[in-house]
Amino acid sequence: MRFDYPTVGSATTSLAFTNNPESPYERAVIKHNSSVQMEDGSMYVYSRSVTNYRYSISVVLTAESERDALESFYDSTVNGAEKTFEYTDPYGDVYTVRFDENMRISEIYKDRLYRATFTLLQTA
């Protein structure tokens, strides 16, 4: 698993993880449809022809330096959800994503192991 900003081919910042995401590795399909209730009570659904995918990821970081690199990438490189970057999943597929929510990092073994939990939203 790896993050490259802005793209894999022209990365100015890259972050490669030691471990792959923990199971379950979740991918949610999001359809952006709008619905309107008509005067007769029927529902009209308008398809905006947009589909996004949301990845819920939890990964164990094996060193404080890996934790610091992820925090720096989130805070300084992409500024949370502001900028997109390319995410290479554990199977080698590359997606353009942005952080969807706040990232959480918890210490699971004093000064040695951390668990990072975050959500990525595929944008293209």
C-alpha cells in the first residue's frame, strides 16, 4: 500500500507502508442520486451519473517514524481533504483519492506500534 502526491508518475512526496491494511478491507459504492417527492406523492429519482468509492482503511504502523511520515503527509502534503493524491492498493491498482474524514492514530504498543484509521474517497 502506498500514497503518492500528486501522482505515481510525478510524485514529489511518496509514502510506502510496511504493512497492508487490516481485514476487513472495505470498499463502499456511493451513487449520487437526487430524489424529489411529487405533488401526487410519487417519488422521482434523478441520476446524476456519478459514482464514487469510499475505502475504510485500518493499518498497523510499525515505527514512530512511519507514524510521523503519515501525519506529515496528511497534515502538510495534502492538508487533510484539500488535495487529491494517488493511492496504490494492496493489489497494485492505482486510484485518485482524497481523505474523506479525520485520520485517527492510536498507540497499540508503547513507542513501537500504532494503528492508523482513515477513510479515502475516490475522486476519479
